Amino acid sequence: MQRAGKGRTPRRPKKPSNIEKDPVGVYCRIRPLGGEDEECCVEMISSSTIQLHAPDGLKANRNGEYKETQYCFKKVFGIKTTQIELFEDVAKPLIEDLIHCKNGLLFTYGVTGSGKTYTMTGSPGEGGLLPRSLDMLFNSIGPFQAKRFVFKPDEKNGIEVQNQVDALLERQKRDNQQSVPRTPSSRQRADPEFADMINPDQACKFEGVDEDCCYSVFVSYIEIYNNYIYDLLEDAPFDPVRPKPPQSKILREDQNHNMYVAGCTEVEVKSTEEAFEVFWKGQKKRRIANTELNRESSRSHSVFTVKLAQAPLDADGDHILQDKSQVNVSQLCLVDLAGSERTSRTRAEGSRLREAGNINQSLMTLRTCMEVLRENQMCGTNRMVPYRDSKVTHLFKNYFDGEGKVRMVVCVNPKAEDYEETLLVMRFAEMTQEVEVARPVDRPICGLTPGRRQRNQAFKDELSRRLEERGGPVNGDPIQLNQLIESLPPLPPCELSDPSDDQTLPRLMEVLERRYRIRQKMTEQFNQTANNMKYTLQQFESQFSSKENVLHDQRSKLGEKDKVIANQRTEIERLEKKSKTLEYKIDILQKTTEMYEQDKRSLQQELEGREQRLQKELAERRRMEQRMQGMVTDTKLKWERECERRVNAKQLELQNKLWVKDEKLKQLKAIVTENGGASGGPAEPPRKPERPSRERDRNIVEKRSASPTPLSTVPPVHPMHRRSHSAGGEKWVDHKPASNLDLDTVMQPIIPNAIKVSTPNEKALSKCHKYVLRHQELASDGEIETKLIKGNVFKTRGGGQAVEFTDIETLKQEDPTAPSRKRRSGSREGPAQTDDIENRPPVANISSSHGYQKRRRP
């Protein structure tokens, strides 16, 4: 038995300084808005440029101005882009490189709810990048795949090549051991959710496949949850009593310094449907949860790895070449990164908060690695890249330090609520485009002659055609013919050297006669045998006819059974489809129920907290009501006292006015009486009016508010002056309110250099040094009294104008026909004057509370 060869991922040689590099290909995809009334903050300007607009109510910079930013990508896909268009530009070149033994990495990046999982996985009828990549791969290498177990993983990130005998034993061992979990077979029906994901009209195929090689595809599916790696394809034994949590895996480095997940399950698949089944098996185990921003939010990073092993055929083109140096292994990693999120928006608590923290931490580590790589490449530094800070970056460090194509699809949600998170994603994408990765080199060409498979297949086809023409295997016909020829007598020499030779011809005739007799005997034996055969055939025919009748009856019965079986098979298929659909719905309902139970518990806790807060608020409200009732009562008493004080003051004022009017009537009566006495005789002197008692006024004054009189901060003016302050040469502001009356008196106050205004303003005050206000009020005797309130204008520290009042002049006019308090000089001047002074009503002091001097003009 020939020893099996073994192939590993080749060690990347140390790259020279002049090696060619390509930048990381960054693409952008914009998802549609959820509703027509939502505000959009992303605009697609061209096929490679987008522009971000700050939403209403958000200031993008410190100056308070709206800031618009533009970002460029390798290509931008709008909201109307189909899945096939995205696949043609992004993933199809990676599949072609995978067939050409070149590694590739494709991952989606964006905030939560931006469409990353839809871009990678898709939906029924709209398959994403992953199912379309698998479909193109199997459409291309389908006819050239090796049998199962010819290529076998060695659990150390390598591939072993077995011969046909060992592979056959492995297949028989798998078929015999039913207890061992079997590799999903392509004969089984695929999941109904994935069977219709790819439209047959959109199938892709790569024409540049090397037909002289055999291929085999291995897939693995892992997730990185809370910075731990879990195998989604691992068949752990189920224990209903004590269910065990899944065991995390570790990262290891193989002998070629490539990172891999130790103990990860690698399944060999032979068709697209089989690969879908394996993917769906792991997808059911992936962790998702309901958040405030996304109903089915991915809580882990998923990595679906497609590993392609290929080896050339031998010189005959029939078997795989058992040379480990000729085995090549390439892989493509399809990564669906979890979305970055802010806990203030998702309101995550407990385990969800821990998941969000680990997701954001791993994405931050990825950003840091990109920044350090860019700095090392652009500035020539040699800083250590922190790959080991996160499992995501540690697993894919070979792609950035080694060679291969790296492509990233940035998914963007254009709604205004995600503007700040989208801005950070755009900055990361802009920085990632500046990172360069070494361009993969082409593998060496095998030294064997090309076209070996075609020549071997042509030889087999020609051999089969000839066998069919001869009606069976042709190897026995020449042997039987030679035996028959050897049983006949040999022919003597037939050369005639002399015309008179009489011996040669008789000998020839004798031999021919013996041959003829033998032939006759053989013919008789053949006829006898033929007759026996005919008789036997007739017997067989009679038996066959009877059997045929029986078979006809059985066929009729079998046909009926077949119809029943077909109907039952159709019903079974329908029930299987329904069962799988119900299982899928049950899984979804179970996950939804768990999410609802978690939401219910959180809402109950929140409700209890709110009830406690409500009880506290109610108690506080009762205390506040009691406090307010006390304040209302105090205020009510205070205002009752104030109203009583104001009523008493108003009564006093009305009594004073009434007393003045009474005095005027008494004086008029006295004049009338005096005139009558002069004509008729002496009359009685007028009775002195009694002054009303002031005791009640004093009591009322005492009941007034005890608030102290505000003290004046204006310094008193020196009283030693004689002229009016308005007689100077300063410039005045003459403030005469519009409500003042025109008295039409001869003597009017005239102020030169005055600016007359009805309402004071800052412009007029800034031009003058003095200010005078004309104020009219009704005096106690019923006449109009004009007060000139004067003051100085000065500037304040704030740049405005202020007035400091310094003097008050009072202007009063009297009617000579009205009774006057000052009587004319006469014989009775003294008493009358005395009575007038005594009967004068109590007039309020017109001097200001500041002690300003009062002067009257006649």
C-alpha cells in the first residue's frame, strides 16, 4: 500500500522590500430607510462618494454651524442595489482567487441594524454573499471533485491525502458506524428556507478551473462571543438531566506560524445544498437577542471558513498524485461582525450590557490594529500591532501580516438617529483604505503534461464504445476462435513446383475432405445442440408465458401499490416540509418567548421601581400640599391686613378731600354772610370749624406695614443756592410725558439747550448732562400742581446711562376769584388770617424724602 501524502498550508517566505501590495478594498452599502417620514442623513453623490448631513437639532462643530463631510470608497452601492450586483463586484473575485490557491478575507462592518447579516446571509430569493460564494464554487469545481475522505484534515491546520483504498475504508467505516454523527449527505433535502435562496438564472461559474486537479471543500463555522470562541458545528452529547454549556476553543499556531482554532469541526461538503445544511445547523446555535435598536441583533462575531484542498492527477490522469509537496490548501473567511452600539440608546442591562461591552472592545481593538498598521507602513515605524488583545484580530493576523486579499463591506443606516455612530464608522473605513496587504503570488505550475484528465476520459469512452459494438467483453472471442482452428487438421504445404506433380493436390484434397467431415460432424452436433436448445427454449417460453401472466397480475397489483406509495411519499414530503417549517417557527418562537420573558422581567423590575418612585412622589406631594396650604393661609392673612390698611388709607384720603370741600363752602358762606352784614348790620363772626380728631389717623398709621422706609443712597444737595439749576449752560433732557395737560399760563418754565422727549431714551441721555421730568398731580385744594424733578446724567460701568436726582421744583397756580387762605389786608386781617391758617386742611409734605429744597414761583 502506498503511503499517504500530507499537505499543509505553505509557510509564507519572508517578503522582500519591493514586494507588491494592494490596499484593503472597502465598499459601502446603504440600506433603505424604515419609513418615509424618517429623516435621512446620508446622501450618495457618485458611485464612489457619499456625503453625511448633520440632522436637525445637532450642531456638528463648536461654532454652531452645520458641517457636511464626504467619504470616498472603492465603490458605493445605493438602496436599489441587488444582491447579485454586490456579489459580482465584491465576492466573485475572491472565489476566483480561492480556486487559484489564494487566501481571502471578507467581513461586514457597521452599527447595529445597518444590514450586515442581510448582506452576508440574505433572505429567501435574495441570497447574500455567503450562499452565492458557495454556489459559484461548487458550480465551478463540481465535475472535478475527489471522492470523500481522499482529503482528510489532520486537526493541525493541515490536509492529509489518502489513496483510494484508505478512502474507501473510511467511507465504509462511516456507513457502518451509525452512532457516529454522519456528514450531511447531498441526497438529503436542504432546509426550505435556504433551498430557494439562489435563483438558477443568477448562477455563476468560473471557467478558468484546472481540469487536471482534484478538489475537495471543507467548511467550519465558529462564533466569538464575549471574547471566547465556540464551535457552532460541534455535536455535543445531549444530557437532559444536566445539560452542559458549550466548551470554548483556543487559538493555536501551526508549524508554519498560521493561526487556527484547535479542535474546530471541519465538514467535507460536496454540493451547495449540503453546505447550506451545515451553515444552517450552525446558524441555529448562533446567539442573537432583542434590543431597543434591532429585534434580532447579533451578539457575537461569526466566522464561516471555506477551505479548498486541491492536488494534481498523476501522469495517467486517473488517480491523485501522492506527493505532499504538490497539495495546495487555500481558504476564504466570511466574517459577520456584530454591530457597534451605545448602551445609552439600547438601554442594555445585565448580560446584554456585558455583550455590548465586549463587542465594542473587540471592534476598538480592530481599529487600533488598523491604526498601528497604517502608521508602520506610512511612517516606517516598527510598533507592535496588538493582535492578541482580541480573538478577532488574533485569528486574522495572518491576512494582514502575510498575503491575501482583504475586503470590507461597510453597511450604513441613513436614519438621523444613527448619525454619530455612522460618523465613527466612516472614519474607520477611511483609515482602513490606507492599510496595504501583500499581493498573493501564483502557485508553481505542475511539471506534468496538461490535458491528462481529458485523455483518460477519452480512452475510457472509446473502450466502452467498442465493448458495446461487440455485444459484450471481447477478450474471450479470440481465444475460442484459436481453439476451434487448432482442433482442425493442419493444411499441408500447397506449393506447386512442377506441373506434373500428382502428390500435392491429392494430399490437399484429402486434408480438405477430413476438414469437411469434421465440419459436418461439428455441424450435426451444433444442429443437435441447437434443437435441444430450441426445445429447452420452448419449455422456458411456456414457463415464461405462465410466469409472465403471473407477473402481469403482480405488476397490476404493484402499480396500484406504487400509486399508493407515491401518494404517501408526496404526503410524507409535504409533512416533512411542514415539519421543518414548524421546527423553524418553533425555534423562532422559543427565541422570541425567551426575549419576551427577559423583557417581561426587566419591565416588572422597572414597574416595581416606578411604583416605589410613585409612592415617594405621592408622599412628597402630600407634604407639599400641606406646606402650600400653610403658605396660602399665611398669604391670605397678609393680604387681608394689607387690604384693610389700604381701605383705611383711602377712607382717610376721602375724608380729607371732603373736609376741604366743606371748608370751601364754609368760607363761601362766611363771605356771603359778611356782605349781608355790611348791608344789614353786624353779623356774627363765622364759627371756627372744628378740626377732626387725628387719633383715628394715628391708629390707622400705626396699623400700616412695619416695613422700614428705604434709605436713600443719593447724597443730599447743599441748600445754599438761589438760582434754578436749569439756568446754567448745560444741555438738558426735557422729559414731558404725553399725559401732561397744557395749562396756558403766562409764566412757563423755559430750559435752553434742551432736548424735548415724551419718553426717555439712551440716545438722548448720552448727549446731555442734565435731566428734568415734568410731573403733574392734583394738589389738596383741587388745583393742578407741576413738579420739576431734576437730576444729573452719568455713565455706568456697563456702557449705559443713569440719572441721579438732586432737586425738585414745585410750580402752582391759584384762581383769584376762588376763596383764598390769605385774606386781603384790612381791619379784620389778623383774625381772618389766623382762622385761615387754623382751618387749613392737612396737606401732604411736597418735599422729597431725600430732604431736597422746595421753592415756589408766584
